[in-house]
Amino acid sequence: MFAPIVVLLRDRMGKAKFNQIRGKAIALHAQTITNFCNRIGIDSKERQNLIRLAKDNGKRLGFLA
């Protein structure tokens, strides 16, 4: 779904810069999930499952193209 946009951005920015920004975005998203889990009392195993689910959804939507 979003793969064409992601590929276009990667081509325009350059692969190295794109991967740097992508890495920061992924880390920020994982930290947001961690903060949410800590706030409502979800254990670390379930938190890891949520992070894996977010990664799988990103692949399916084309964000990780």
C-alpha cells in the first residue's frame, strides 16, 4: 500500500540517509510502545509481541519496502 511512496522517498533521499531516518523512527515507535506498556502494566514478553506485531503490520502495509 505505502511501498511506492517509501521507495520514492528512499530513492530521493539516498539509501544511507533514508535508513538513518527509518532507524530513528523505528526506535521512537518501539519506545512509544514500551512507555505505553509500562504505563498500563504490560509485561516485557507481551511488549515484545506488540513490537513484533507493529513490525509485521509495517511490512504488510509497505512501510518496510
